Amino acid sequence: MAKLVFSYSHVDETLRNELEKHLSPLKRQGMIESWHDRRIVAGQEFNGEINQHFEEADIVLLLVSSDFINSDYCYDVEMKRAVERHDLGKAVVIPVILRSCHWHDLPFGKLLAATPDGKPVTQYPSLDDGFYQVVAAITRALKTLPKAVNAIPAPLAHPVSRVPTPRAETGVTARSSNLRIKKEFSDRERDQARIECFEFVAKYFSNSLDELKQRNPGIEVDFRQVDAKSFEATIYTGGKRRCSCGIWVGGRGFGGDITFSHSGVTPGSFNESMTIQDDGYSLGFKPLGMSHFGRNTKSFLNYEGVAEYFWEMLIQPLQQ
């Protein structure tokens, strides 16, 4: 089960409550548990509780509005730490644009928003329509998390008597912080992760190219799926090709598991590649290291981390 945490301004509490209702199907299926600061009870240390839950989060929802951006705590503490953990591949951060505001140039502006083109939820015909898109984005994000997080606990073979827990009195469940168990990953699991990651990267590039074109007049883009295991992307400015790449599923040997080349899909020649590895607890991807972009490549990357890493390689010429 994934832990989902809200970062939001209390001005937007009504919208947050509405979003929580729409998350009920994911909760009832045992896919997520959610937390926000209204769960802090009397006697608990405010900052410590927030820090603990943000450090444990698998998904952080940034409920973005002018009030969110104006809040020093939301912006300087919660958002910045969430984006740091996202960049390290330790969490997935999803901006949910609640109300119209200037957010694209902020640190989280590089992330794909929950709604198509970052359309504010309040601009949909109804809040139901807007939050439907948000829940769909969260559902997609859940598929990128390690399988151990997404696993739904199997029912107990034999009933056991219930022991009262602190939750009944305080609203907080006591538990250990060390819940990981080592396992061995099969070739099947590695092959599946390789394909799932590639498919995520392909969708990420397709969506990002469309949004790049919409935000920047004069830019044309081309996304071409070569086959089920490769695609090419090109960006033009004023009709001139500025940057392009090919990404494909590698052959598990030379070239890694997912490979990037500025020259298009060119097996045997590449600029960067990702290799599936595990730390005994979960699967992740590590770059060969030809391009770092200031990232800590000692950490595993999740699917979105791989996509962002390759995307930065593609658009680097546009930012020079």
C-alpha cells in the first residue's frame, strides 16, 4: 500500500476534502493510505509529525494555488523537501493545480501536472470532472512504484483476536519504521520492469512534447513510435531541428536495459543508458553515468526519474 501525503494551504481545505472523497476507490482497494496535517492530534509535535510523514511518503500531492505558493511553510519546507525526494527517486511528486496561478517557472514546474496541460481543477465544468483526472494521474503513478509498495496484503489464513492499538484513542497507529524484508527478484520481474519503464518513458515524452509545444510559440515537435520497444523524439524551432533522440529497450548486455541516443534509435551506439538493479528490497534503475546533470547517480531512479533524466538530456540544447 502506498502512502500519499497532501501538501496544501488551509485556504484550500474544502478542495482537499473533495479530492479525498474521489480517492475513496483507491483506498477501498487497499492501494493507498492518505495523510494530511489535520490528522495531527493534541499533544503531538507539529513540525516533527509533518516531517515524519513527508519522509515516509511514496506520493506527495502539491495542491497548487496562489495561497499555496504564498505560504512559506508549504513552499519553503514541504514543497522543497518533496521535490528533493522526488529527484532522488524516493517519492513521486504530483502537482495538482487547484486554481489559476503562475506556477510553471517554479521548482515543481518541471513536473507533469495531474490534469492535462496543468488545467486548474476549478476550471473544469465541475469539480468531479477535474478530480476524475487527478485520480487517473495518481492511479498511473501508482504503477510506477516498486511492486512491494503496491502489493495488497493477503487475508490472514486464520482469524486472530484484535489487540487494541493507540489508534483507537489518539488517531495514530504505532508501527516500526523498519518494515522492509529482503527478497530475490526473478528474471520475469526484471523483464516486466524494463518494459513498464520504457512504456512510461514513451508516454512521458509524448505528453511533455505536446505541452512544450503548447507553452512555447514557434516550437514544433515530433514523436514517432518506431515499434513496441523504441521511439524517437524531435524538437524544432523555426523549422530547424534543435534536438532529437531515440530511446529503446536494450539487450540486457552492452547498452544496458533502456538506452538513449541523440542520433535516434541506433543499437550499438548510445549516449546514455539505464540498467536495472536491486538493493535486496526493491528494483530501480541506475544510469551508466555519461550524463549526470547534477543528479546523485548513486541512488536508484524510479520510472519517472528515468523519464526526467532522459528528458533533461533531450532539451539541454534549448536551455543553453
